[in-house]
Amino acid sequence: MVLIVTTVVTSGVISSKTIDLAKNCNGVNAVVSAESVQGWGEKDRNWYYQKADGSNTIGWDFISGKWYYLKDDGTM
């Protein structure tokens, strides 16, 4: 039996709870797929900007008509 968990990420950040759910299904092979969406996301009181390719922006970037600087770990 295969459990397929599909997550559509509208905030730009994949929930670690969703991934943990898939990994902790005892006796079941789990497959996780995610469709990421470009945009801002907040996790642990930090803001990130995820690009369409799923990577986080770092350094200076021009987003929606404004310049933003994001640290090397992707946080603003």
C-alpha cells in the first residue's frame, strides 16, 4: 500500500508537520509531493521569500516593486 500526500503550498513555505506525517506512517510506504508557489512565507517568526523554483531568496532582490535584503539563511 502507498500513501500519497500532496501539499499545495500557498504561503511559500512547506510545513514540516506535513513531511513528518508522511515519514511517520508505520508500515506504509509514503510518498510526499509538493507544488510550491512563489511568495512570502512565515515560519518561527521569520519571513522568507520562496522563488518559483522552490529556492529561498538570499541577498538583495527586487520583489513586487520594492527592494528587500534577505540574510544567508533566507530570513528577512
